Amino acid sequence: MAGEQPAYRRVADQLRRLILSGELAEGTRLPSLREIASQYGVAVSIATRALDVLRADGLVMARPGAGTFVRRFERIVRSSPGRLARDHWGGGSAIQDHDTGPRARAVDIVVGDAPASDFVAEALGVEPGALVLTRSRRFVVEGRAVQLSTSYLPTELTRGTRIEHTDAGVGGTYARLAEQGLAPTHFTERIVGRSPLPEEASALGLLADGARILEITRLAYAEDRCVEVNRMVLDSDAYELTYSFSA
């Protein structure tokens, strides 16, 4: 029947309801794949796919040799504008520290040059195709990949500085820009929700059909000059975005 829900999605949704209601509590061991398949009247392959969906959603985790257990991933609260405040990065803290606090976090960083796209070139005030510095990062929190981020900066601001290194030093890129008299003074962010590209889904471990991401494009300005374009891809199930502003 057209529009009928796939069997694996039906099983995943029913297990999700049990987890979110607390009937399957944190740390509970789930039934085996064969038991789930028997309970819901599906093939083991369908039960396997259903657990893949829950794992991608951060609701369960597999322990080799022990089984699959309920583990609700606590959403990361991305609170703005506090996370971008100068007294935060200016005091030597990473922006991500504001988001995740003491939670276990790892980041893979690749730094290099790339031709500026039309959008990046227009924002940074360089010619399309001109080389700009890129800082690409993949953030993993508590073993779960949650965000991809690529920053683009004019090479005239990065050559010979620690911004060219994978470790940009205390306070990160913004602190290094401040040392040049170009501390960011204000930001704009554009947020859109969409389906992930295949390479984004792979990098974030998004196995479920229908997975969604949040794409955030941030422009950082030092007075009237745009000094950084940062395009971020967030697993929408891993984040909560909050904004505080005056009336």
C-alpha cells in the first residue's frame, strides 16, 4: 500500500516509544535480535535494521559480547550568543567547551587551502577561485559524531599564524584574529534543515532513512569586514539550539 511504513521503521518507532517513556530505562539490556524479531513478527534482518536506526538516533549502544543497551544521548545545548562571547574565547576557552562542558569530546582537524566558492568569495571580499584557508573539523562527543564544520578565512590573515596549524592555540581562531586587531565584533547565522548528503551521512554515522541535519552558516565580522565563513552540519537529533536576545 502506498505510504505504508516500512517494517523496520515500525519496529524502531515502537522501541523508541518504550525508551522515551522510560519503560525501557537507561542501562536496560534490549532483547536479542531473534527475540525482537519474534515479538514484532519480522525477520531478524528487519530487527537489525531497526536497532541501527535507534543507534543512529543515540538511543541505544552495542557492547560487544554483551548485547545492546538503552543509552539516551543527552542533547548538546548550543546556546547563543553566549558561546561566541569574546570573554569566552578571549579567556582561552574553545567555543565547543561552552556547548559540551566536561563531556568527553574529540575532534579531527584538517587544514589546507582551497579555491573560494562564489558564496565564500563574496562574503570574504576575494575573487572567486582565489585560495582561502580551510579548517575542516569533525566533532565526536561521547563516541558519537555530532558535527562537521569547515571554516574559510582569507590567506592574508592566516599566513604565518597558528591558524594554519591544526592546533590554533588557546582561544582558537578568533583569539588569533584578535591578535591582529581583527577580533570578531558580531556574527550572523543562517540555519536550514535538510537531508544529509551521502558523504555527510557517512561522516556522521547517520544510518536511518529520513535522517535530518541542521546546516548553519556563520559569518564572523570584525566591524564591517567579514573575516570568517563557517559552514556547519549538525546531527539534528544530537542538538538543541537556544537563542537569547533583547526585545
